[in-house]
Amino acid sequence: MHLNKLFAAALMFTAVTNPAAVNLEQIDNTKVAWGLGASADSFGRPVDAVKAEEQYSERHALFVGEAERKRLWLTFDEGYENGYTEKILDVLKEKNVRAVFFVTYDYARDNPELIRRMIDEGHTVGNHTKTHPSLPERSVEEVRNELSETHDFIKREFGYDMYVMRPPKGEFSERVLECAKSLGYTTVLWSFAYFDWDVNNQPAPDAAFEKITSKTHPGAVYLLHAVSSTNAEILGRVIDSWRENGYIITPM
């Protein structure tokens, strides 16, 4: 998969001429609960992510990028605001880094100043659905509504067209991927995530820094949660470490 071509093809929500051309009801809806095993290839990329990239890329899904390029993507999930997104944005601005923020409808509605800042500072705002359901458990129409209602809200309120989505809980199916594709979306999963979402059980900063940086690999798609106080604290150091090791943090 050539990512530049893929993102260009998925750039505009309105670019799809006939979503009904594919009979989505006939596509396999077996739920995949995305997660990663410990095995890595010779480049340090998780084997599970490499296999998934090969399996699902034609349905416009991204798990991990090319092994030959020392680039990575930094993404954050935003289900609710916990007071750390502003600090994260401050660090990204200081370091001149562009990230991806996957937001729900409620998050965007309740935090318009943060959404506006993300857009104005050049970050990508991604679709994390309206109500954060398990998409394989929803009908085709419901999946479309979950994506389109959030998309339409962001377009109406901020004049911004979203073109990447992340399925809640990392749960997807081939039908979900194809449904998102029919709406002009690339589905973005991840090749790194860790236990950072429990606000009452945050990892120690030094241990989190070591875990994040020790797993750096070409084409990495990092999933971090913006509710994490630890992530907000160590983000600048993590970015510095990536750059010191020759990595480029790439916008989507």
C-alpha cells in the first residue's frame, strides 16, 4: 500500500460517487478485536501488524508502515477530556510535530476550543464515531450513521473534512472497513499501544518512557490516550528520543 496515494484517494468524504456500488451486507462481519502479540520482524515491527497490513490494506486500513523508512505516526484517542490535551498540544507546538486526534461526537461538541486549536495548528482530526460502539455489532446503516453524523458535525462547525477513522476499542470487521472506505475513510489501527488509559492507575513516567521508546520501529503507528497524565508529562522526551534516533514524525 502506498500511503500517499491512499490518503489522497480518501481525502474528501464527498469524493465517493456511489457507496451502494458494493453490497456491504455480503461482506464478512466477523469481529476482530485488535491487539498485538510479542513477535517482531527483523525491523522491530510487530508481526501481527505486518500481517494485518497485508490482509486489510486494500480495504483502506493502516496498521504499520513501510520497513524501509524511519518514519512514524503519533495518534491520540479522545473519548473525553481529562485536562491534558492542552498540554499535549503545547508540547506538539513546541516540537513542531503534527499528530492525529481521533475524537467522538460528544468530545467535539463539548470541547470546541480544542478542536479548533487542533485544526489551526495543523493536526489531523479523525473520526472516532458518534457514540463509541463496537462497530461490528451494528448494522451497515448504523455504522454509516456513527461515522457520518460525527463527520457532518465537524464539517458544519469547523469547516473541516475528516478522512481517517479509528474504530472504538479497536474492534472491526471486513464489513466495517469496507463501509468506512465507501464513505471516503482510511481506517487507522496501530502497531503500538500500552496500558495508559486508566486515569486511576497511571504508569510511572520513566517506565512508560522506556516502554514507548524501546518499541520504536519503522512505520510505527503509535496509539496514546490523551487522558493520560503520564503521556502528557513524557511526550516531549519521547519526541526528542525518536528524533535522536533518526525518526521522522509524519502527518497523515
